[in-house]
Amino acid sequence: MPNLVTSPSYDDLNRTVSMVFEQAYGESAPWWQMLATMIPSSTSVNEYLFENRILKMEEWLGPRTLQNLSNQEYSLKNKRYQAAVSVSVDQIEDDQLGVFKNQVSGLGRAAAKWPDQLLKTALQAGTVDLGFDGQPFFDTAHTVGVAPALSASQSNNFTGSALSATTYNTVRAGMMALTGEDGEPLGVDPGLLCVPPQLEDAGRQIIRAGTVTTGGTNIWQGSADLLVIPELANEATTWYLADVSKPLKPFIWQLRKPATITSKNAPTDDNVFFDDEYIWGSKGRGRIGYSPWWLMARAIA
């Protein structure tokens, strides 16, 4: 392996940095795509309008009637995120490329998992952080619409509900029964069960096993897909059921600028001249936000 600090060291090292970063990014396995819709952003704040009922066909009698839907607004302001590492110039001059590559690979993996990190936080903060209706995203007192056309109070937060076939049925039925401001069902189709690693076995038993423990047929087999999220391990008894069949999933991944890597390894950079170290950093801009609350339910033992 030639010494990357000999001429043309700067260009060689930066090419290697880009290659290692991109490789680590591509080899990562983020899960946010299962729960969030990516929406490109071209400004500092995006505004969203969420409809309070669904369109339906009507018999055509006389002139057409317009079903102008009422909407509620929701805004998301982009935020900046970063990660940075440093490596001693001596280590690279001595061909300690393993240290350097591990650091840069870590930046690539962090960039790929960036939306996962934000989504995990939004999930677990959903009992506090507000959705478009001004209520916590997971709450027992949601209404749909604007006065005077408001639905009755509805819930997507189920307490005292340890994961079992019975509670799965209760949450699933509750989601499918949710109605819009016109009193008609919102067409919720809960097809993704999300669990921490501690509930993987219970989740598999409910939606994948052919029989139940008593020997009968498992009526819930194939009723949903299973997503095991390691990052949720800190809340071992909390599980979620989501409708991911719509163009808009339960969360919005608003991406203003993808995470990219920048190098500070020129001989004239202050960190090289004064501190004898190279620095690499990544930066991105974006925001995770909540879609309509009826697309996801939370349950906890």
C-alpha cells in the first residue's frame, strides 16, 4: 500500500475517503422506508395539508356536486445535523489505514441511519410531541375535522395492552373503525406490526405461525408484516401497528439536503498545521414529522 501522504496525497486520500464513505452508506440497512414517506424539500419550511375525510363516489343526479374536502395545516422546519471524526496524521503516515477507514465508515453508516435515529425519537416522543390536530401524535382524544364538523373523540394510544393475539385484534379493529369528520371510515388498513427485539417472538407467533399454542388455526396469520426495530429495545413492552398502504405513510422524512462528507486534510488547514490531525465531517438537513395520526397506533403493556 503506497503512503497516502506522499504526493499526490491530498487527492488520493480524498478519493479514498469518498469511496469508503459511500460503500459504508450503501451497505447499511435502514428501516425508515417502512414507516416514512420521503418528501424532498427546497426551502427552510414545508407546509402540508391533511384531509379530514376520504372522497367517495356518489350517484350523479343533476349537476355535479363538488366534494371539497376540509384540510388541516401542518408545517415542518428543517434542521441541521452533523457528525465528525479526527485521525492523527501520524497514524496515516504510518499506514494505519484501518483506523482511518473505520472512522470514515462510521460516518457513512451514521449518514445512512440518520433518518432511523430521528424516526425512533419521534416514535417514542409521540405521546408528547404534537401532530397536525394539536394533540400528541399518540393520544386518546383525537378529533378529525374543524368545528363545527368534528368527529367524536378517538384513540390511537392503547395502554394496558401487552402484545397478544387479543390485543392485536383490539388495536387492529380500533384502527379500522376510525372515522373522518363525515362519520365515514377513514379506510385504515393496518398491515405492519412494529416491535422491539424483546417482542419479536410474540409478533411472529401472532402473524406468522400457522397454529396457535392450543392447537387451533391461527386466524391472524399473514394479516400484517413484521418489522423488528433494534433501536426500540429501551421500551421493551411497547409495540405499534401501522397502515403503510397509502402514498403517505405514518411519518414524513422531509429531506432538504442529503448527508455528505467534507474533508479538512489540506496541509494549510488549521487542524493539520496546529493539531497534526485530519478531520472529516458529514452534514445534512432534514426533519422527521408526523402524518395523519390515524395511520399508526401505539400499544404498551
